[in-house]
Amino acid sequence: MREMLQRILLPRRGEPHDVRSLYLQEAEQNKERLTWADRVTVTVPAGAEVSFETYFNAFPASYWRRWSQLDHVLLRMNVEGQASVDVYRSKIDGTRVSVDGQLVTDDIVEFSIPLSHFEDGGWLWFDVTAETTTTITEAGWYADVAPGPQTMPDGTQVGPFDKRATVGIPTFNRPADAVAALQALAEDPLVDAAIDAVIMPDQGNQHPADEPGYDEAVAHFGDRFHEFRQGNLGGSGGYSRIMYEALGDGAAGAAESPFILYMDDDIEIEPESILRSIQVARYAASPIIVGGQMLNLQERSQLRTMGEIVNRADFMWGPAQHAVTDHDFARYPLNYLGDPRDEKDPDAVNSRDLHRRIDVDYNGWWMSMIPRVVAQANGQPLPLFIKWDDNEYSLRAAKAGFPTVTWPGVAIWHMAWTDKDDAIDWQAYFHLRNRLIVAALNHDGPVDGLITSLRKSTFKHVMCLEYSTLAIQIEAMRDFLAGPDHLFDILESSLPRIAAIRKEYPDAVVLPTAADLPTASGAPGVPMKDKGGRLNKVRKVNWLLKGLKHSLRKEDPRHHDVPQANLSPDQARWFTLSRLDGATVTTAGNNGVAYRKRDRARAKELLAETWGLQDEVAERFDELRDAYRAALPDLVSRESWGEIFR
């Protein structure tokens, strides 16, 4: 038997060159371009060369070696014409090694490749050199055995599992995006055939059902489609509803799939990624959560997130060791090992780390596949509204013996975080409150690193005149200190409460444009940009002293009517704003400005309350750790969530 693990996929028709680089690399000396009538059939002109050492078509062999039941993989394709097919693998540093090759004439060619040389990294791929015009069909990476049973943490066996999944997409006031996601799920027959059910909790007041194309999309899925309208319970409420229904606890009667796939609504999906994640989950030696990587929706050849961990020193998320961020495959393809002139520059960009296997703690729920057996054992998401619910779920699952794996070549496109102000807007409340809750559940030992981290961020917020952020972070700490018993009670009410608080602060009000305000009066001598260099730290000490001196003085109210400067987001740094009494700052989305106004009395009051609460968090953390851990079974039970949904 031959079972497809990963199809060789061509770009959609009309994709620009940078996006095509995710799928194939045409040789510069080619006189003619490759052509394809569909996404799985490619014609290579006589004399042309093409490499499939690309993000979506190379085979992440090290991940299959580490996590799967397989000890070898097959590369198989149908060749019409005459062409040389050469197979390569990479070492952990990206160095290429020839594996096999064959001159093929009008035949099916198959290579069996062991996974023995991929302990810590490495990909497999193939190149084609056409002697005559050659058409390649049915190309892909295959297994020659069916998936077997999987070993649970207690040693029992489950499975094997069918190639089926329930897809869940919670949506909130993104009707066009939600409909586009449904249409993408239906565009590929193989993907469509693997979807048991589509569950869409609608938590907004702008409904996908009112959007053009919705009726056709829903009609395609028929009784496989289930929509639920509910209050705004955030991402955790939407995803929890999906799991609740997928496990058969709701009234939808959704099919009992072996896998539950979470996806955001504001994404662009490569549908093939759904099939790949299902196959990864089916062939895993033990049940694992399969995460998709994030590509940048606005720079579509750019890998935004490769894999993430929670740093136990300060309990903050960040990239995993050797994980790359914002890697542009159009400029630095998978085979780019760097410019020899940059050999001694540790900051020089190359693709070497992309060949390493990256181990993660969690995967964002922009795309994450949870086996049914994991959901049954692990329980529901925590009622956190947004932020840290995906982290906590994977950390909890890992404790129970179900790791999370972020899988290369399984991906969606999503807006990059750099285009959002979520560290300072209303989401800052959820960032902090939920970070503390998840730390209480998962962090053992002293919390000095976490408290130090909070102190540093507080200093920056004060210096940057971000008073609304401090105000809602005070609410976040109060709610954490109140303990776990009220989390369900404030699930739906926290956001309106936080929004009301923010209205009291000018830095939280977005104005259409700085042009509607008086012309900036100027701020001579105030640094607008840190140019770096060897004297960087010395310069910043001087700036810090000047900023502190200015912050201790009474503000000049004239600058609350006439700004001193109009700052772009990259200029809105502590060493600039700490020396101003009023300035506009453009939003990260570049769609307006906030007028930040220094208020010494308010800053002093907010700072005192923040430090006091941080002290209380540190003093009571052991007590709260016990309380949250004792409450966890009830917080993640389907019975508790059922009461919310009813």
C-alpha cells in the first residue's frame, strides 16, 4: 500500500514570485518558466531545472523521525517525458548531501529513504532536470505502511485512527474572513473528504450568515456544518464550545472525529496543511498536539513564528531555542547558508537554523490539531477569554504526557503581532492576568524572575506615558489575587469593564489623525531614535537620568493642547517620551494616533498602586498557587462549561 503523507504542491495561479518561493525554486538559467494547470501537476520545459527544497514541498524528515512510527519514507511521482530526478537531504546546519537519483523516462519513479540520519534536524527534497518537456503528477512523500496503534502515557494502546477531523473556527465580527475560511476548506476535494464537521461559534453582532457567499459555503457542507451564536466569551469560550460540541456534549450532533482542528477566523489557510496535520497525528508514535506555523499575512513569503516556549525564569513566552522569526524565504530560501563575508557576524541572516528540529512548549490556536483522546484526558480550555489559553492547554497536556509539536510545512497566514498594540491596549489586562494564572498553575519555585519582569514593564509604561495600560494591569492583578472562583463569573464582563476604565485616559483614545491637532511645537534635544553602537549603554544611562529628572518635574499643561512631537511607533520609546509632556503616537496599525499626556500626579498614584499589588502577588503567590491548582478540575470540566453555554 501507499499512503500520501505530504503532496508536492504548486502555487495558486497568479501568485507573485515571492509567494511562489514557498513552493518551488526555478533555476535562474531557465529559458522558460514552469507551468501548471492545477496545484498538483507541473510541466518542466526541456533544459529547465527546478528544486523543491522549499518550505511547503521539502519533507521535514527530522520531525518524522522524532515523533512518528515510521523508520523510512517514500518519494514517489509519475514522470511523463525524460528527466533526471535527484534526491537530497540536509544536515543540521543545512549542508546538502546527495541521497539518490535516477534518469526517468515515462515511468513511475519511487525512492525509499531511511530516516536514520535526521536525529536533530534535516529535510529531504528533490530536484528535477528536464531532458525533454516533462510533466510530473502524483508527486509526494508516502508511507508504505498504514498507521498503527499509538501508546498512551499509561502504556495502553489507542487507534489506529481514520483520516478524519472536525474543524472549529470561532468568529467575532469578521464575517468576510469567516466565509473565506469556509470557502478555503471546500476548495480541495481531498481536504473536503477528510472533514467530518465544521463548527463555528459566532460571538459577535456582525454575522457571517449575513455575508455574501455564506449560503453557498454552508450548503456545500450540508449537515456537516454547525453554527452557534453565543455571547462574546473570547477565544477560550469559542474554542471551548468547539471542543464541547466535538466531544458530543452539545446538541449539534457533530461527528465524533479522532481529531479536532482549531483555526482562527482571520487567517488565510493553505488547505493542504489540514491533510498534513491529520497524517502527522495519525502516524505519531504517541498522541501529540500538532501545531501549524505562522506565516505573515502581509508579507506572505515570511515565516513569522517557527516555534515557541515559555521561559521558566520569568514565565514569559518567546521563541524556542534556534527558532527563527520573520524569516523571508523569498530573500533567504531554505538552501541559503549565508554569505561567506558574514561568517563572523552572529546577527547575519541565513537559513541554517531552519534545518534544526525545534522543540516547543505550545502552539498558538491560529492552527492547532488536538487528538480526541487528548481532549478527553486533558479537559476543556481555561475560561481566560483570550491570551495564554493555548499556552496553558499545552502545558497541562505536556504534564499528562501529551507534548505539542509545531510542524514545518503545516501553516496558515496570519497578521503579524507587530501590526497590533496588544501589549498596551485592552488586551494588556488579559496578558497580565492570564500570565499570572497560568504561572500559578505551572510555575514551581520562586517567582522573583516574574516579579522583576513586571517591575521592568511597569517602568517602561510610566516612562512612555501609557497610563491606561497601568490602570488595567492593576485590575488584572486584583482579579488574579481574588482567586479562581470568579473566573467564570467575569468571563463575559471583564472586557466591558476594562473598556470603561480605558475611556478615562487620553492615551487609550485613538484619534483619526495628528493633522487634526495643532502643529507640534517641537522638542529640541530629545532623542527620537537609538542609533545603537558601542556607546549604546552609556548613552542610555544618560538618557535615563534625563528622563527621570524630567518625569519628577511638574508637567507643562500647554503641551496637553499642543503636542511637542508626532511620533511613529518606532520612535515611541521610553527615552523619548519620558522627556516630553505631550506627544501623539501613531498606532501600530497606522490608522490613527493617541495623544499621550504626562500627568505627574496620576503617574505617581498608578505607580504606587502597581508596586503595592506586585508586592502582594509575590507575598501571596504560594497561597494562590495552591488555590488555582485545586480549582483546575472544575475550571476545565465540561460540566462547568456546559452551564455557561446553556
